[in-house]
Amino acid sequence: MREVFVAGVGSTSFGKHPDVSIEGLAANAAAQAILESGVDRTRIGALYLGNFISGPLNGKEVLAGIVAERVGLPGNIPCTKVEGACASGGIAFRHAWMAIAAGMCDAVLVVGVEKMSHASTAQVTSALNCAMDNEHDGPSGLTFPGLFGLAWRSYAHQYGLTREEVASVVIKNKANGLKNPLAQMGAILSVEEIQASPMIADPLQMFDCCPASDGAAVVLLTSASLLSGSAFPKIKVLASAQTSGSPRIAHHADLCTFDATVTAARRAYEMSGLSAKDINVVELHDCFSVAEIIDSEDLGLIPRGQGAKWAQESRTSVEGEVAINPSGGLLAKGHPVGATGIGQVYEVVQQLRGTHPNQVKGANIGMTHNLGGTGVACTVNILGVAE
């Protein structure tokens, strides 16, 4: 298999973009990535686009072709819209990586995009709930805040968990978001302010939940042959793993872990020849505060039962043992579902280049983790500064 490199990245801010269409968001981020790469559009051999709910919320299911035409890509290349709930962007990235690694293309544009803020809460909730197996789980009335509320209670029962410990994840990520111009919900919060926020799904409160958002992020991947001279260090994709888990809540034996994440992390470590101790910076799927705790343990970064304590002890801060979500994560950036996985790659690339506004000192190896639905789909990527 061939080596695969990040030639260019681009991103809009995550938040509300009422005057920009969904394809407009994608095109704006794509223009940044293509310009930065120095790769001519005619050399791009394919487009993979991660998106989850452009059909019900935007009335546009053939979004890959729409975006390709808007961006000005060659008219005969394959353009594929990829759906895997919240992991849609991560899956699109892996498909692009495979196409180059297998020698099918020398350059592939990877787009993640979603536009949600114009829709009502009821419309967004209904659309997002399509990430569940509604034939079996739908009658329970459970939404994703409810699922992660159950996960919190299960974790507290098994390992012990206080409101103050979970709040430390929110405090860290919201503060990180203040340093990231792409984040919409950065803030300096106290435990008391978090405790005073509205209850969403007991024990999850408002500040424990990521906001629905608009946004797009784009990565242009290439083989070594198309890398042009750049002032930035070369960023190589060291591993890209995708796994699946049960789509049904009742089929998860333990809500304190997601098998798809555990397996994807193991495969990524094996593929890269690295271990969790080698990871300097991680952008993981903190759709809810308790999710960061579970994810960090599933990725092997923190011992079981210690995720919340590490956050409270600042061991996952930018200056800590392993920096988790220095971008602010989903809690501060927001969660434009299809864009999230590519947005994570964007943030890690900036860290490895040494250009991130909330820079982790000496970051050479970075990881992204993108989890979809009830743990039904997961991707883990490892990127590193090439020698």
C-alpha cells in the first residue's frame, strides 16, 4: 500500500450560517484546502463527502455531485456521499485514504458538511434519531441524550462518578474553545453554573450536551508524488480504521464502553505500529461530557474508571499527559454531524504543523475518533509528522 499524506485542509467556523447553503459551506472549505495544497483541480480523482441528514433537513441527497460541480472538479470523477450517522465524516476520510493507498487515485477531496440550525428542535431531533434502529429502539422513546444519561448512571454505578468530575470535562473543553476561532460555544464556566443549567436527560444538563450546528471541513489527501513544497511539515496518515457495533441499545452489554471504539483503536495502533502512550493530542467524539470519559478509556489513553478523575486533575489539558480536545471538541465547537470527523482531522493537522491557536507543545502524533449512533459505526485515525 502507498503512503498517504495531507496536502491541504480547510474549514468554516462551526455555528449558525443562515445565509450560506449547505453546498456553499462545503465549497468554501474546499477552496481553502485546494489552494493550500497547490494541487490542480484536474488532478483530483475522486470526492468522498460525509453527510448524515441533508435529505430531511435540506432536501439534497445527491450532495456529493452538487458539491463537486460547485467546486469545479472534473465532471467525470466518482463522487460518493457517505453516511454513517455521526461518523459520516470519518468514514469518508477512510474511503479516500484507501483509494490513494490502493493506487486508484493520486489525489482525493474529502468533504464533511451539515446544515442544521435553520430547522426546528423537533425536526433536528427526529432527523438525528434516524441514527437509531427505530423499529426496535424507537418505541422506548429514548433519544441520544437519554442514552448517554443512562451511560452516565451505569458508569457511576460501576466506577463512581461525581457531578464535579464530569463538570471538569465541560469546563476544560469550553475553555479550550475560547482559544479556537472556529468554535462557537467557548466559555469560562464554574461547576455551579453547570449545575444550574437546565436538565436535559437526568443527569445530563444543558452544558453537558453539544449544540447542533452548521459547518464544513475539507481535507485533500494525496500520494507522495503530488506533495508540493510547503513551509509546513509533511503530515502522513499512519492509520485509518473503521469498525461497527450493534445498532440496538439492548445489544450493548455494558454502556460504559463501545466495542466499536475499542476495536478501531486496537486496529489503528496495530496498523501504525504505535501505542496509546505515543499519542500527543486527541480529538475525540465528546457529543456529551460523559462520552469523552468513556471514549478516552475505550481508546486506551486512560485506565478504566479514571477518565473523569484525569480531567479533574488536568491530566487531559493542553499541558497534561495527553491533550484531549484542545479545539474545544464538540462541546465547544458544536456538532454539524457530517462535518465533525473531518473537522477533527483539520484540528489535528494544525496541531502537528504547530499552527493551532491552542497549541500542544511538541505534538508529533495525533489521533481522531468519530463515533456514530449507538456505537454502530466508528473510525479512528492516527496522523504523524513525516520524517
